[in-house]
Amino acid sequence: MSIDFDGILDALMFWGPVLLVAGSALAATVHALLSRETPASAFGWIGVCLLFPPVGPLLYYMFGVNRVRIRARRLDRASRHGLGAHRPGPSAALRDYRGFMDARRRGLAGAGDRLSAWPVVPGNRVDILNNGEKAYPPMIEAIDNADSFVYLTTYIFETNRIGQRFIDALARAVQRGVDVRVLIDGVGEWYALPGERPVKLLIDHGVSTARFLPPRWWPPALRLNLRNHRKILVTDGGVAFTGGMNIGDRHFVTGARGVADMHFRLAGPVVRQIEAVFLSDWAFATGEQSRVSGRGLPELGNAACRTVENGPTRDYETLSTLLLTAVSSAHERITIVTPYFLPGQALVGALQAAALRGLAVTIVMPERNNLPFVAWAARHGLGELLGAGARVYFQPPPFAHSKLFIVDDDYALIGSPNIDPRSLRLNFELAVEIYDEPTVGALLAHVGDVVGRSTEYTQQALAARRWPARLRDSFFWLFSPYF
């Protein structure tokens, strides 16, 4: 009996691709069923995979699989140090804050005990620094006064006039024998163009400098979604700076020009927590492990503070959960200032509920945005909040990059996170909780001044958009989870 090799080959050539396409569709369907976070998302991707093979499974692989978290966990396991090695959780012990905290905030503080690696610590001083004019001089002064170490993390480090002043100050510290370390995000570094990239300049000046997950073409490692968005400067002088401000001339504001932003100088026990975050990131990026400086820091003020890390290595979204808990703890008002406002549906629902309970929910965004497509997407989603009674204001130029989340008159969350999917799910962010009426009162006064200069955006204005603008806003809103 002869074997029909030609027939077998023809069958393989026909059925092989069919089985490959069907198998890929089935595999993608099973993966979506097991891994998607909502029924709507699972149904959507299952439909795409089954109805449009082989394009559907390919699209699912490209956009549906959360490779950001997978890659982050793989990188975390590969490192001896990890990003945020302290791992709190629902079994973490709740601390006793009765000695310095009002009863209505202890529940929120308890949630923070299980979301953050650190406790709330009293005795901190918080100074508010508006724009580069107020923030950069004390930062450079802190570098010049350092005797032992200077640790600096930034997303963007421009090498223009103020960038060169920072480089010079860091170089002077190296010459004094100070341990100077600078960590720059591998994607954010490219924002220095068309000027010189900062890493080479810093290394040429003797400054120990590292890139955080720089993209590379070969072997392929683009890592565009694993960004270290933290802004940290901490020195042995017992002072730390954090907030929303990068390093660059753009943060000098003249009239309607520049980028308005807010930074903070902290002194007291919370500085050790911020130092620990830097050293964890530095260990992850370089493999060099260091201990947090041992001496305790004296209490210098009346603010109770806690550092909160966020990043895609966690099984839960730390900042999103903390924001939801903060909203639920509010009694009078919730005030949000952010350049990019693309909250998840859970946060939208919580803010709606707060507004319907009669709380004053105020959201302040820039009138002119450096990312117009984000502003268009955000505008589309405002209807739900406006309909519930929230009030939205557009701040006039210059572009405002400040980030504030304030509850009542005694709680604020400050730092690098925006209210968007990238900050809340993808980036490595640093925030600081502040429990202190005088500091929060000063922030509320600042927001009140901004609101007084802003234009309120109403339901009528939203409905009055012409159909091309509505279509544009809706189109970009579809892609808001990927911004």
C-alpha cells in the first residue's frame, strides 16, 4: 500500500493554518475569560477573538494582555531588592494613632497601614513651594549644604539653564566627598532633547547616575509603560523635596508662559521614608543595596505624614484604593487639582455619591493642556460628575501641572501622581499623606485663589459643544485607558 504524501502535505497545508488560527483564538478566549477584571471587558475581548480570527487574537495579545504588570513582576523577581520591598496587605497590623489624630481620620489612616509600607509619623514640617522660582533655590541650597549624601530622582531632567545649575551643585557636592546619586527615568530622559541628554553630562561631572529601565532596541526592551514618575530630593540634612515638579526652565512662570506647579519641602521623621523609597529604586536600577541612614530625625513641626508608593508590581492598585477610602471618609468637601483627570469608574461613582450626599466636590483642571487629547477625553467624562452636583473649573494659562487631593480641612495627598490610568496603574509614583489643618488650610486657600481666576464648566457648556467637538472628545475617551 502506497502512502499519498502529496495528499498528506496538502491536508497539512490546509488544516495546519486553520488549526493554528482556531487554537490561537481559543487560547486568547480562555486567557481573557480567566484574567479580565470585568465581565464587559471579558465579553468584549472574547467576541473580538472568536469573530475576527486571526486579527482578533493578535489585537488581544497587543492590547488586551496586561504585560505591564507581568513584566514588572518579572523584573521585581529578578532583582534582589525589588521595587518597594516592604509588602503590606490586609493582614498588616493597624497602628494606634489616638495620640495625635482626630477620630474621623483614624479609619483612613488604618487603611493606609495596609496599603503603605510605613506608618503615619507626627512631628513634620511642610513648606509649600510654588513654581520653579520658589522650589529650585532651596533645593540647590540643600544640595550645597549636604555633608554625607544627596539622592535625586526625577522623571525629566532638562539640561538648560536651571538643569545646569543643578549639575553644577551636584558636582560641587561630589568634590566635597558627598555620596551623590541621581536616578533618571529612561523614557523621561529624552524630554531633554533637543538639548544634551543629562546622564552623560552628570557622569562627566563625576556624579553617580543611573537610568531607570531605559528602553533599548536589542535585545528588545521598550518598557515604555514602566516609568519612574517619582520626584525625590533627599539629603543628610534631614530635608526632602517632592511634588509634581521636574527639573527644567519650563517651571519658571512669567505671565501666561511656563508650567505652573507645586513642590513641597518636608523636614522631620517622614524624610526617612522618602529616603527608603529612593534607595529601593536605586537598588533595583543598579543592583547596589544601601541602608537607610541610621540616626533618627527630630520632630520639627506639627504635621503627621506618611509616604505612599504606587507601581504595577502590586496585586492591587494602592493609590486608587487609598483615594476611594479618602472620598468615603469625607464629611464636608473633596477638592481635586490635577492636569489630567481620567478617573476610573469606581472613583467616579464615589465622587458622585459624595456630591449627592451634599459634599462640595470641586475639580480644577487646566484650561490649556500640554496633552490636548487627554483634555478632550477628560471633557467627555465630566457629564456624570456635573449631573451629580460636582463643580468643575478650568484654570487659565499658564498650563497648571499641580496635583492635589484634599479631603475636608485636615487631609491632603500630594506628590507625583495624576488622576489618570497611567499614574494609578502603570507608573511608579510617590505620594505623601498630610494630616494637618494649617497645611491643608494653606492648600485650600491656594485652590480658592485659583478658582477665583478660573472659568466654571457647567452642564450647559458641556451640552453646547458642537458635534465635531463631541465626536472628537468621545473618540479619544475610548482610548483613555491607554493614555
